[in-house]
Amino acid sequence: MMRKIFLKLILLGASVLLMDFLLGKGLDYLQAHAKSGNTKRFDYIAHEMCADVVISGSSRCSLHYSPQVFEDSLGMTCYNTGQEGQGIIMQYGWFKLFTKRYTPKIIIYDVMPAFDYLNGEPNEKYLSLLRPFYHESPIDSIILSVDRTERLKMLSSCYRHNGHIFQLLKDFVTPYKEDVLKGYRPVDKEMEYDYSTPPEKASETGLDSLRASYMNRFAQECTNKGIKLIFCSSPYYKAPSYYAANFDFIRDLSKQYDIPFIYHGNDSSYIYDKRLFHNASHMNRKGAEKYSSQIAHEIKAFLDRH
Amino acid sequence: MIFNSFQFIWVFPIIFFSYYCLTYLFKHSALQPRYSNLLLLVVSYALYLQWNPVHTLVLLWVTLVTYLFAILIEKRQAYSKQKYLITFGIVLALLPLFIYKYYDFLLNSITELCGRYGIEIGLAGMNWSLPLGISFFSFQAVGYLFEVYKNREKAERNLVNYMLFVSFFPQISSGPISKSSELLPQIRNRRPLDFEKMTEGFRQLLLGLFLKLMIANHLGLYVDTIYSTYEIHSGTTCLLASICYSFQLYADFAGYSLMAIGVGQIMGFQLPTNFNHPYRAYSVSDFWKRWHITLTRWLTTYVYIPLGGSRCSSIKCYKNILITFLVSGIWHGANWTFIFWGLLHGCILVVERMLKLKEKSKNVIKNAVRVFITFMLVNFLWILFRMPSISDAALFIKKILTSPGRLELVDNTTTIYIAISLLLIVLYEIGMKSLNPFKSSYRIIRWSSYVVCLLAILLLGVLDTSQFIYVNF
């Protein structure tokens, strides 16, 4: 009977492995031949992008920084790689991929403490978009630095695409459309309520050592490659006074590597005007255009001075 | 060990293989249960130690106290001495549960109350983390003590057997809460290898994994988003989130129970069923016969019946129901929301008893309406279960009732996942047994469904090793 049990389990395991391999190959094909959407965008950032100015960060980055405004102001090509719910782990991975091909002149990094260096949700959540690039160095080492067991998990071809199947199918069938906004994803809605989600307190959460080390490496490598790195913090609706202290880590990092840090998190010309926001942590198009113009002007003035 | 963790994928096959080698090697020996029990005990304690070494002392304390007191109770024939021993034994066994789970809550409540009258209490809370499964193993051990006291069970003299009864790894963190008469005989006796039982165990494990990773976790993503910022969402959105939470909780807990039962079956044990399509209940009384069955059974046997049960005056019976549900609320968590939740369930049961509601009507439409009303009542009470405070729960319910607004979904992908999850769980709840591919008489369909199920988990499951909700209780 033992033989029967183990034979059946081996047969089931072999069937799953075979199907996993075949399905994984199919999904790899969909990813490689995506015509539109995020799948195409991620592939573009990793393998095609050659903008002079790269803007990176979380959803606050993709919603708050208009590349067109920066192009007009700085006279350089620009692309926004901001991604919802993502922080330094994923952005560092993309940075490593595109800097294998070329070196941008400027990187503007919109800092989101909760995603970039404060303790919070487990770091595994930042791996989802890196997994499809596992076989490209050094994405594998970044993934393994977060979770060593990923080496075994990656033996499954389907696991690499976990949670992306609908996106892959959609992006494969939807025809190509040029991304005229260059990664910028403005929202036209205005805030319908007057409610602020209090941001985390750095003094209570403490630092996440892994993400903090990636911030450090990111700053160091930009300096070594001669890329002008600029840290920014865009406005947060009704940000409390303690919010500024959340950026102490960035201030220290800026001093260490002589990197400018432009802080507008508590900027009173934005944070009390709900017409500029569509929710507590995200500005709408109106707010984003106003902020982009201001920050582009400040960066230009800074570059002119140096 | 969390069943949905990566650790389970590699640790369980090792446990399984060792267990079966041992069972196979000693299949003709009377020593078979002794060796396999020893192995299971080592595994159970090793996994608990890995969770938190200090908390293992709590597990040991509860085990040894109930073990010794059961023997003492059995030795003392005089009823008065037995009563003294059972009281003392229960107090000692539940002491860690009280200290870890309720001390801070009680202290905070007293401090707050005294603060209102200008009295300051200088005592500080302990803020200790809760030992894994403390509510479950404490209740299981106390249940055993009560059975010995009532002379329905002989005191277990074999310490290894008893330690395994309290710490058996599949059920320690979230049940099911077994009765000693169910589990101890299985521990004592030989457990022959049973292919059918094992296959069924793997099916239950796979189904449980599917419920947790494919349904509960997907619904949880939407529920967490809406509940954490309910102030800014419309009433309709809050209503949808509350319905999603009802199904998330069900898929999460039923998923865990199925996995525990499945792992138990693979090891040759038959653990009690914990769920029987609760959202098909015709009344809230019926719901409690279908939801967390082993807890309801525990409360009925060791709280409700000793209080007098229903064999007394109506008023006393109503009081007994309210006390039982108060205990249920307190058991679920040290927060006024749980206490209020338990009492409200008790009140509804009292009203149902007053109205003398029958289990089921012959009229299909009437039955459907009753199922719907029961679901909505339970659904609204789950809001108290999910919210951090009664005032938050009240505001959430007020929002649903007074400002419906338009339905807000997250992004398209999440909406697809929510729709699929709800559809699957409703189909599961309706219980279309004839459509269950795991039970098909065609081998090809059964095998294909196992492969598809595993691939679906790999491709679509939320594999973030998030904890099971009931582990927090």
C-alpha cells in the first residue's frame, strides 16, 4: 500500500510539474510579446528606456510628476517609472536593469517612507513585479536578499507570474498605443470628502534594515556613476507636523552623499486645498501639474547653481 | 507551522514520510502507537518551540495541570473534594489564558473607568504576545478535565498520549477543539495505514488550501482596503466589503479547519468537522449548529448544560443562553466589540426561542427569505467582529444604512478576483456535490481537478503566508 501511495503522489507531482512548465512557457511568451499595458511598460523600462531624466517612486510618483513639464523646463527627455504600492526594492531592481544599458543624467526619487525604509508590511510584497525578471542579473540576488526560499519557489514557472495572468492576457490582446504621458498617470477626480489618513510615525515604526540598505546602495551607486540624484517629497493632504520627521533618514543620507532633498510634504500651499487632491495621499491632475511646475523650476534653479 | 507557508511544503513531507516509515516498520508490533505518538509529540513540540520557546512553557503548564488534576479527581471519590479539585484545576489551567489574553484588557477597562471619576491607577499593562492557540488548547484540556470529573472519561495515565492530545500540531493553533472521547482513543490505539482515508485527507488539505489562498486572501485585500478607510467610502461599498468579510472569514477558518482535518486524516486521525454550510442556516440558532461546530459543542457541554440548559424555566433558559454567548464573545477576544458581538448573538437566539422558530419550513420561498435574513443578521454582527471599537462598528453600520452612494471597486483585476472568489465560495456554500470534481467517479476528472487546483493556486493565489484570522483568538 505504501508503494501505491507514493506512486500516486509522484505521479501527481510529475503532472503538476509538467503542466507548470508548459503553462509557464506560455506565460513567458505572453510577457515577451505584450503589446500594451503594464507588461509592456515594465519591459520598456527594463530594456528600452533611454530618458535623460528618470523619475522613480511609488504611486505618488506616477501621479504627481508630469514628465512633459520636466522636459519643457529642463530641456531633456524624461520618463516616470513610478509604480503603485512599490518602493526602493523594486525601483532599485529597475535601476540596475536600465543602468546596464545606459546612464541617465538625472534621477528624481519621490520618497515614500513607508515603502522605502520604515518598518511595515513584509518585504515580500515588493517582489511581485520583479519575479518575471528573475533570470536577469542582478534581479535574482535582490529577490533572494528578501527571501532565500524564493530560489526554490522560482523552480515553478507559474509562480513567477503569480497574480499577473489577467494582466498578461489583457496586455497581449490589447493593441499597442503610444504612452504619450511617459509613465505619468494623472487622476482627474477631486476629493469628495475631507479626511486625512494619518501617515505612519517613524519614531514608532523604526527602520527596515534591508530597505534602508537598498536606499543607501541606490544613493551610493548613483554618486559613483555620476548620476545627479535628487530626493523629493510631494505634498500629503493635511500632513501632521510629525510627518517631516519621517524623512530624517533621507536628510542624513542626503548629507552623507551630498544629494539635494526637496521637501514639500507639509507645504501649506497644497496640503489644505482639497481641490488639488483626489485622496489623502494622492494629488489629482490639477495638483500634480502645479507641483510638477514648481519642482521642475526648483530643480532647474539647483542645476543652474551647480 | 502555518499550513499556507512555504515551510509546510517541505516540512510536512518529511513528517509524513517519517511517520509512515515508522508505522510501516512496526505494523505488526503492539508498540506501533507508542513510537508514532512519540514522533508526533516531538514534531508538535518542535513546531511550537519554533514559534516561541517561552510560550511552550504555557503549553506545558496547561497540559501538566490538567493531567495531574484529572488523576487526582479520579482518585478522590468524595464529591465535595472532587468539586474543589475541578474548580482549582480549571482556575489553574485557565490562568495563563486570563493573564495573556484578558489582563491588559481588564486593566485598561478599569483604568479608563476610574479615570472618568478622577481616580488614577498606576498599574502598567504587560503587553505580552499571545501564545499560539492558547484559547484552543486551554479549552480542549479543560474539556477533558470536566469529562473526567463527570466520570465520562478515564484519566489518561500515559503522559505522552495526553501531551499529544493537547498539542497535536494540526489542530493546536485554531482547532477543531476535539473532545477527549474522540481523540484520546485514537491516540491510544493502533492506527493502520488506510489508503482511502489518506486520499480523502489530501483532498481536504487541497480544498482548504484553495479556500484560504484563492478565496479568503483575495477577498481580504478588498476588505482591508475598505475597512481601514471606511469613512471615505459609500454605504454600498461598505456593505459589499462587509459581505466580502463574511465570506473571507468563512473561507479562512473553514479552509484552516479542512487543512487540519486533512493533515489529521493523512496521519490516520479523524478530527471533528467544524463547519456545515453555515450561510445556508435558516436561523441564527441554526447558524451556530453549523459554524465553528466544535466551539458551540464545547460551550453547550461545559457552560450551557451545567448552567441548567433548557430544562428549566424560560427566563432561566434565556439567561443561560446569554451567559453562554457572553463566554463565546469573551473567548473570541479581549475587546468590548467581541463581548457585544456575543451578547447580540445571544439576544437573537433568545428572540428566536421566544418566537419558537422552526428549523425549516416546507415553503421554498419562505426558506430562502429566512436564509437571506439570517445571513444579513450574521453579516452585520461580523462588522463588530472586524472593527477595532464599537463606535467604529456603529459608524460603519450607520454608513450602510443612511448613505448608500455608488459602489466603489478597486482596479479591474481586483474586481475580477473578488467576483471569482465570491462566485466560488457561493457555489461551495450551496454545496453542489454532484459538481464537485474531487468526488467525481471518473479518475481523469478527479486527477485533472487536483492539477488545475494546484496550478490555480500557483498562478492566482495570494501566496503571502498571511496568518489565519482565527489564529489571533
